[in-house]
Amino acid sequence: MDPLLVTQALNVLYEVVTLAVIVLGLAIVFGLLGVMNLAHGEFIALGAYVAYVCQSLGLPYLAAVPAAIAACALLALPVERFLIRPLYDRPFDTLLATWGLSLFMRKAIEIGFGGGYKSLKIPVSDSVLVLGAPFPAYRVLLMALCAVLIAALLLWYRRSVAGARVKAMVGNRELAQAVGIRTDRLARDTFVVGLCFAGLAGVMVAPLVSVQPYMGLDYVLRSFFVLVVGGLGSPLGLLSGAAAIGGVESAMSALVDRTAGYSTVLLIAIFFLWRRPHGIFGRS
Amino acid sequence: MSARAFEFEDVTGGYGGSVVVRGLTGAVAAGEALCVLGRNGVGKSTLLRLLHGFLPLGRGSVRFAGRDLAGLDPARRTALGVSFAPQERIVFDDLTVRENLTLMRPGRPLAALAPYFVRFPRLAERLGQHAGTLSGGERKLLSLVRVLAEDRPVALLDEPAEGVQSESVRQMAALIGERKAAGAAFVIVEQNLELVEELADRYLILDQGRTVQAGDRSTLRRAELVAHLRV
Amino acid sequence: MGSLAVRSAVLLLLLLALPLALGEYWAFQLGLFFLYAIAALGVAMCWGQAGFLPLGQALFVGLAAYLSGAALIQWGEAWWVFLLLPFAALAAGALAFLLGLIIFRGRSESGPYFAIITLAISLLAFQVANSWNEVTGGYNGMKGIPGLPGLEGFSDVYYLAAVALACAVALCGWLVQAPLGTLWRAIALNERRVAYFGYDTAMLKAIAFGLSGVLAGIAGALYAPQQGLVTPELVGFALSADLVIWVAVGGRKRVLGPVLGVVLVGILSAELRERTYYWDLIVAAGFVFVVLYASGGIGALLAPLERLLPGRRKALEPLRAPAPKAPRTAVTLAIEGVSAAAGEVRILDRLSLAIARPGIYCLIGPNGAGKTSTFNMLTGELRAQAGEVRLDGDTLSKPTPYRLARRGVGRKFQIPSVFGELSIDENLRIALWSGRTSLLDWLRPAPRRWDTPVLAALRGRYPFLDDGARLASALSHGERQVLELSMALVTEPRLLLLDEPCAGLSGEETAQVMAVIRWARDTLGLSVVIIEHDMALVKQLAEHVFVLHQGRLLAEGDVAAIRSDPRVHEVYVGAAE
């Protein structure tokens, strides 16, 4: 096989898979719970910065995983209690409040770490041969991890009792309460899990992207677009949205340039927001 | 005085600012069933929702085993021992029949529900299907089995037999009768007179949110029930 | 409107006097922020009045700025270049209006989605501005824009900005008090209900968006000569975000709110950002606080002060309203073989019924018979898959609440949905204006004084309606039912659909409502169709009864015929099959 083609295909696959992991947290929080969390990107950034701190302290990279999860969970609890829960039936105000939170977090990160770029050392720096084409080993590892993570989450959602309870609560809140599900607590826990996934995504992508205080903006917008296009509340929606947005953007970027790539994504998102806000696989 | 498993007094309330039901009072002891009758729109469903905490009480009290339930949300009431089967949106459409039945007791094997499947083989056939694909009557069956399988001291049922074929209604009545014999107490909103005649130890007839007649089995007369239900 | 003129004049004088106190440096800074305040006013009109939030408003500021900059570079020496600036602003406004129409007429009605669409569009515009080197100068922007001819120095530009701001405040103040403002506020509270009164809510919202575009355009058009440079950053996310924060903190419901927000937060930021790192954190925290607890912003604190200002409105003489534009003949309605389903469930099953003359009709039937669904089908909320509906002999295809209201069909819902945060007067006027007003009427103050014999008669029967300034949310449940019924009657419909009009009313209130329905039938000659469960009511009111069962017409006739019909008896009393 033509190694150039393989590399291109791997690049596209890499973009799509990492995009899916980045969106995962928002798919839980927005797709399932219906909370428009504009601070999603900042929790990814938080994960990335925790990874940076761990690396600066000389810890093995894996240590960043529990650290980031802990940091996100600690922050997510008061956020859920004071910002999200009072605004459950005011989706618009949730949008604004989480946006204010994102401003706050961005500035706090900037104050704490300075406004410049931080670069992290890639934990695994060799290159491997995939179908005859050389490809960075860390990226391959990342793709494998992402795939495993997404598959595990989907399996858990489909098979586990907790997953069934979340589905029950999301589909019919009153009946869920009637059968004895503490929906307040379940919603809170689901929200925290969603934000922890955002932090985890941050740890995963940190060595490969520019880590700076404003990195979250890009992620949150892309995540919304993926969910709008793919459809809320459906794992198939997440995957198809990531494939559509990630695929189109990397294809257009390769064919024309980055601006064209981003602009195309924007056009697609605008179209879906206008005409089909439930996306390809969402329910209307 | 026999122990009252579940009682309510002067229950008054409704949606938003409006008062839909006024001054409703009733009680059941273990092993008894209280049937609430009346035409549509008189407030029967509203009463049950008030009893289970889905709506705030304007006035009055609700007690389970002597304990005042004021301020407790529906999930807490269920945990304490009062289960609830609503009239609309009665099953989890996105879950399978099996998941609907095992959601809150995942450790319990399905074999424990065999007595229910014997009476309703159709449910057993559809275990792997999503509840949203069931017919209306099948959903009612699933809802009843779910609530009975919860095995709680008190169950509030909102029109369990609505839209169900008469053969299955007979099975339903038998099942509820068995649970009564085992000591469970029921408050049942129902317009199906056969079910009422078989199960009711006490009854309340409502009209425009108020009780127009109440009594126990001995005063239950079909002609009077008909008079209150007809146009 | 005298008080508005007075207040605007006071504001203008204050603004004009400022440089004397503060000096040249501040004149330049403030001038820029006055321009931002004009754009912020636009955001406040959309958000605080009409209830939707544009998150990408900088798009229009930037568009007008680029247009104005290009014009000045091209024709900067000519005196008539002044006339091109308003065109730049109007271009931005036209774009906003068109976008608004397209978006609001499209599927997504929900507020958050509109916000994100506008954000995405502005990001797209940023990409365009950043890369279109030939036209916009790309990343480096449009440079060397001359100032306006005849204006020199920082102070002159300041005065121009101040005057523009005062005019913008006056314009917005006027619109807020005009009928258009009331309609916007009603849309923000319950858009669906406003549509049921026959208003094209998409058009109304698009007008608000267009206005905001013009205001942003004025800011942009004056920005170019003031700064001399337009970069893509102007179109970017930062300014759009700042505008929202300034409006939120300053207060989006009061016209002066955005001005306060820009001045306090914007100027303070410019000064303090250098000095404390923590300023931005404070602003962000303040914004979150406002969203959670103080949605009125700082402007809400102004409310008591406003009462001190001169120009309290005196009691106004009522004016006779024009007649409604809908046809005045008695309505005929024919529903033939209509079927409608939602997924597997058959909601309406070849339903056929007809109303040929005015009168009081009751629609009864057990749960799930399809009574409310029949209403929903008539007003377009439920789509019919088969059959035909004819209103006055014309086939009704693709009905919408708006279109039906225009043909004289009114509807009152079971749960009273009056506009709680508006006064009784405003509620009644919204109903009164429907079907009698056009765009021009919405801009003048006169329709606020309209009255009709029907309204006067209703006020006579229900004295509480006279207390016009009282908020509708302060009314009891029963009074709200009556208010909503009055609103429906004031539109003088030919066909009135009432869904349980006496739900939750006391016996006395029920008797009153029944009397009003009879009076309306006699005075207005309308046909009323009432969904009811209360058989006592049906017996007293109904001239003709339709009994529905499982989506079909089971029986019809007068009350006696229905009571003795064995099929009806079977349905209500017989065992469920």
C-alpha cells in the first residue's frame, strides 16, 4: 500500500478518534443530561495543565491520570451544586453561567501558569510502522486507548445497571423517581463523571497540542458542533458526529488549508443548527 | 384499632395556583384495597400524585405506617415502602422489558418473577424487547408486574386496567388479590367496575375534586357507581 | 412621550459636559466606549426585550466598520461621505434582519441554539475577514482610514459619539414603550401564546435582530474613522463576548443598563486590567453572580430612581379601536375523515364533525378520546395524515396558530397562560391589537389607548380588570382564567376553542364564566366549542354536544339525546375492553 495514503488515512483516523474522546465528556453532560456546559473545554485544559504539572514534578506520565480526575471531580462538585442544579430548567441561563465559569477558569489558569504555551514531552517518542508507513507511536497508543475507552463506556452504558438507571432517568424522570431512583444524586454523579472524562481527554492530548490558557475554546465549540451534527443522547450520534466533523475538517485542511477546514465545519454546524438541531441520529 | 398502613386526611392541592382536589380523606390497612372512582377530570390522578409527593400539598397530611410523609420527595417515599404506578408514561421505553423489571433489584434472579410470567406469558416472550415497542395493554401489564414485584407494603396504582383485555384484567385482579392476602395495602384509581367490585374493601367516589360518596364493601352498589360515572 | 424626550435631553447634556470635567484623554477613551454602548444597546433589545441572545454581535460591528472604512479610504475627501456611514449601518441591519428571518422561520426555536448559530456565523466571518486579503486586508486589517471630514481632534469625535449614543438611547426608549416593546416582552415570556393571537413572531423577532444590527452598525461605522484601523479582531469572539457581559452586568431590561455596563465594566476593565491580574476574575465571577441571582443587573437598582424623574404619564383618554380585519360572518367548520397518529398510537381516527351555525358546542369523551387533539389538529400542532378540514368552505391546509387567528379562530388553553410579567392592561392590549394592527401601528403610542365595547363590557362584569397596572402574575388562579378568557373574547373571534375554561374555579366563578360565554354568544354571534368534563356545566351550557371516543365521533345531539344514548352510556360506564 502506498505509505503516503496510509499516513493520510491514519491522520484522519487520529483526528476523528481524538475528537470523539474530547467530545465524550460533553456527550455525557449535554447529550444525556441536557446541560449546555460551555466550560467543557476548560476542564480539558485543566487536565492538560495537571499533566504538565505532573511532568514538571518528574512524575511518570500515568500519574497525571488520577491527578486530573481528582482535580476535575473536586471542581465539578461545587459547580454542579451552585451553578448547574439551580438552573436545571433554565437551559439558557446554564449556557451563560457555564460560560462565565469558563472565563473565570481561563483567567485563573492564565494567572497561575502565565499566558504562554507550555510544551510537554511526549511520553512515548518512537515511531512505529503501520502498514508500511511510519507513524508516531504515541499517536497509535492514543488511538488504541481512545477506542478502548469509548468501547468500554458504550458497553457500560448498554449493559450495566447504573447505565440503565441513567437511561431511565434521562428518558422518564418522574417514573425514575417513582421507582426509587434518587435522580438528584444520579444527575450529579453523571455530571461529575462527564467532567472527569474531559480532564482525562486533556491528559491524553496534552503532549500533542499547544497547551495554553485559551485551548479550551476550540474544544468546546467543536464538541458542540459534533453533538449537534451527530445527535444528542446516542452513542452512534457521538461517533458519526466525530467522524463527520473530524473527517471533513482534516480532509479540507489537507486539500486546501486550515482556514478552509474550519470554515467548512462552521458551515456544516450552522446548517444543522438551523435545519436539523437534533442531528443525524438524534430524536426529534 | 387496626394498624393503618396508609392514610391521608383533608388532602387539598393541584397544579400551579389551582386547587384540583379538596378535603379528600381515606385510609387502608394492611391487606386492604381502597378504590377511588369518578369520571375523567375529577382529580383522581391528581390525588395519587399528591399522595406520592409529585405535587405539593396545599393542606392536609399523608401518613405511612403512622409516619408523616410531608416534605419527602417521591424517591424517598418509594424507599420507605410506598410504590407508585402512574397512568401515563408508565414504563421506561428505552429499556428492555427485562431491564424494566430488574432495574432496582439487579441482584434478584429473573426466576423470582416466575409467578408473574405464568399469569402473563406475553411478558416473558418479550423480555429482550424494548418496552417502547410493546402495545398499550402489554405496557400496562409490565407496569403492574413491575410495581407488584417491588414487594412494598403499600402500592398506589393509577388505572392499572385501562385499555387491558378482560382476560388479563381477571389475572390482574387475581394477582392483586394474592398480594393483598400477603398483607400489602393498595390505593387504586380505577374505572373498571369488575376490578373494583372484586378488590375494593373501601371506596371513594370523587366529583369535581371532592368526595361525593365513601364507604366500604358492604355499601358498594353497582347501580350507584354507574350513576356517578355516567353522563 | 414627553418624559422620554426630557430624559434623553438630560442624558445628552451630561454626556456633552463630561469632557469639560475629564479632559482630552478621557474624551478619546469614552468616545470608543460610547460606540460599544450603542452596540450593547442592540444586544439588550434582543435579549432583555424579545428574549433571545445574539452571541456574535461583533459580526455586524465589524461589517459596518469595514464598509465604512472602505468608503472613507475611497472617498474620504468628499463632504458627502457622511451620508455613506448610515448606509453601512443599514447594511449591517439588513443582514441581521435577513438572518433573523431565516433562522427564526427555520426549525430551531430554542434560545440557546440561536445563540450558538450567531456565534458560529461570527466565527465564520472572522475566518473570512482574516484571510480575504484583497478586500479586508487580511490579518493586518484595513489601515490608514482617514477621519471624518470636518472633524478634528479627539473631542469632535467624542461629541459625535455622544450624540449618537443619546439618539440610540432615545430610540430604544421609545420602542420599549411602544406597542412593539410590549409585543417583544410578551414573546420573551411565551412565544407560542403570542402566535396564537395572530402575530408573526418570527417577523417580530427578526425586527428586533435587525434593529440590533443597525445599532451595531452605527457603532462600527463610527469606529473606523475614530480608530483609523479595522482588524479582524473586531469581528472576533472577544468583542461579542464582552458585549454580552456588559449587558448582563449593566442590566438588560432597562435602556440605560447596557450604557452603565459598558461604562462601569468596560472602562474599569481598560484601566484596571493593567493594574490587577485579578480584575478579569472579578468580572467573570460577577457575571456568573448576575446570571444566578441578579438577572436585572445594575440597572435593576435604578428602578426606584426612575420614579423621581419628571414626566409621569397622566391618565389617558381612551380611543376607539378600529374593527378587526378578519371576516365578520358566522363561521362554518367541517372536519371530514381526519386521521392523525403519533407513531403507533392512533390519536384521531377518521373524525368527522361539523359546525354550521353559531352556538355553544361541548366536546366530551373519556380520557384519550382525542378532544384536545382535535383542537391541536385545528390549530396545526398535530398534523393530520388523512382527511380534510374546511373553514368557511375553504380547505385548511397546513394550519398554524398564526394563520388561524387571522381567520378569527381563538383558543384558550386549559392552564391559564397569560403573560405573568406584564400588566393586566398590556395583556388585554396584546389581545386587542391582534388582527387590527400593522407594523406602523406598533410604533406609535396611540394603540395603547384603544378600547372597544367588548372590552368595556368585560371590564364592567369583572371589575378587577380595571386595575390595569397590576401584574398578571399577582392574580389568583380564578382571575387568571377570567383574564385569559377576556383576552380571547376581546379579539372578537368567530370560532372560539375553550379547553376546560372553568378548571380550578369556585362555584361562583364558574357561574360567572358561564354567563360571559352566553353573553359572548349573544353579542358577538360566535361559535364556541368547549371541552369539558364537568357534566353539570355541560348540561347548563351546551346547545349541542359532540361525544368523542377513541379518536372518532361516537354520538352528537342535544344534552337529552346524549344522556339517553346507550353507546355513550357504554363508553362511560361499561368495562374497558
